[in-house]
Amino acid sequence: MKSIIIGAGPVGSYAASLLAKNKGMEVSLFEEHTAIGTPAHCTGIVTPEIFNFIPEKSKFILNKIYNVRIFAPNGSALKLGFKQPDIILDRVAFDEYLFNLACKAGACPSLKHRFLSQNKGAAKIKDLSSGKIKTVKFDKLIGADGPNSIIGRSTALINQREFFIGVQAVVKKKNDNILDFYPLPDGFGWSVPVDSQTLRVGVAVRKNSNVAFDSMLKRYSGRVLEKQGGLIPIYHPGASYSKGNIFLVGDAAGFVKATTGGGLVPGLGSSEALEEALSKEKNYRALLRPIRQKLWLNLRVRRLMDSFSEEEWNELVAGLNSEGTKSVFESINRDDIGRLAFSLLSKKPSLVKYGLRHAKEIFS
């Protein structure tokens, strides 16, 4: 059986490494860029859950962050500590590691190759070096080609997708190694320390991204080393992730946490689900259920966050600034959002009022 994977980012490469280990599975991996890990589009921040998929290696890790500040619109902040630190990845080293895993497993990598179209088990792929168009036959076609997936759009698997517009700058600025998070109208902003002298400052919003970004950048005046940008898909619970012999994984499937824009952990999880589905002839969507449940909860929290007024954000940040609620944040992995929400309500039942006040927005 021959599988073609389009997109050699971390999720595509990880899927290739898993599938190529199966006897009788021939895997070809195509990537349109000239180098792995570039261009960079994300903050590189992940929870320690990432090490459920890969070994913890120092070469991946640029920084570890043990504290976060959540800022209210009035400038007040809730400072929290992490029992386990958030990890700032060196995305080039991380992506190259997964790409090399795919190569070692026997996947056939081809850089500078762009997917054009597919029909009846054959894909048209353009060699960007020579300009020639190849016809590559497949039994399974896997889209790991990002949030605006060509495979997803050409097969109508993407038809109701919404996006955040992400804009980020790498800023040379001395810092205190604390992650800053800002709730914004229709999105969020951040400052992520890469090291003691460098920050990644950015926003992810549905509209007016340049205005929001300029405002965020003014908070962290420093020398801008580079700017980055891209689309961040907003998870849609009713979306489809496969059609016949075509499958989507990672950002291409919209597997991104709506609260933070994080997609590496659910994306790598979707690759594992796909490998099990194909190797054991199981239902892909059913295997995705644990990932989808977490993403659904994140989406509900996002809708609640988006419905808050500035006054409610000020009130919430002040109300959470107690030892009891802070201990909940500090002891529970933020990827486990269901347990986190339940524990917060147990410590501070008055938080229920926000859910009741915004029930229509949360469940619409």
C-alpha cells in the first residue's frame, strides 16, 4: 500500500515516521519549502505533554518557563506558577528531528515539491526546482499541509473553517522569563521569553490584526529582529477529517486549541490516531475522540472568553487572585482543561455566574 503525505512539518513528518514502520506500507513525503523548520510561524511554546510523543532532548529546548502573568484590560495581572514548566522549543531542531525520524523509518522525502491536485488515486505534484509536474499514484493521501490545506479545500473537507490571524515579532529585550498572556477582543496576545534577552511578542485575532499587533508591540519596546505571520485554524467540532482514502492531520484538520492557538500536541496525537486507523483498519474519527473532546472544551472556553466585557475580565482576574484558585492553576496541566475547570469551580463556586451569564454564547 502506498501513502503520500503532503507537508513535512512536525505533524506530517511524525505521521510519515509511524506509517513507514509498517510492513507493506510505502510512504512518500512531499514538502514545498527548501528547508525543514522554516519559515517559523509559531511561538514554540508547549506543555510537557509534548514528551509523550518524543524523547526529552536538550537540543530541542531553548527555555523553560515556570511563571505566567494573565493581564486584565485595566493593567492588573494574575501571576501563576507552573508545577511543570512550559517548554520553548527550538522549532528548527525539533522539526528536523521528526523529519529525520521519517527518513530513518524509510519514508522517501522530497523537498521543493508542491501538491497541485488529485484525482482517482493519482496526485499531480510540481517539482519546484525543475518546473516539471509529476503524476504520483497513491492508495492513501494524507494532508499535513497546514491550516489552509489545499487537500482539504480540494476535497471539500474544509468548508466551514474560521481562522485567527497570527502576527508575531522576535524582539531583542531583556526580560524576567515570565510568559505574559493578554485576553483581547476576538483573540489573545502574548509575550514569550526565548531567553533572557529575547521575546516573541504577538497576537492572534479574527480581525484588525495589525492594529492589535502594533498595540501589543508598544508594550515591549525593543529592537525587532524579524516578523512572522500566518493563519491559525479555529477548531470546528462538526468538521470532517477524512473522505474515502484521503485524510487530514494537524493544522490541516483544524486540530488547534482555541484558547491558546497550540496545535503541536493535538497534531502529533492525530498522527498516532491515523497510523492506528490505517494499520489496524479502524475508524479514524472514532480514534480521534479524546483529542476532539479536549478541543471541544477549549472551543467552549474560547467562546466564553470572547463574550466577556472588559469589566468582567477585570473582575475575573481580581477574583482568581487568591491562594486557593492559584494553587489549582499551578497543580493541573492546562492541557487538561476539563479537570482544570472543575477544580476551579470547586475552589470558587462563584465562577458559575460567568457560565450562566454567557451560556448562550458558550453553547451556540
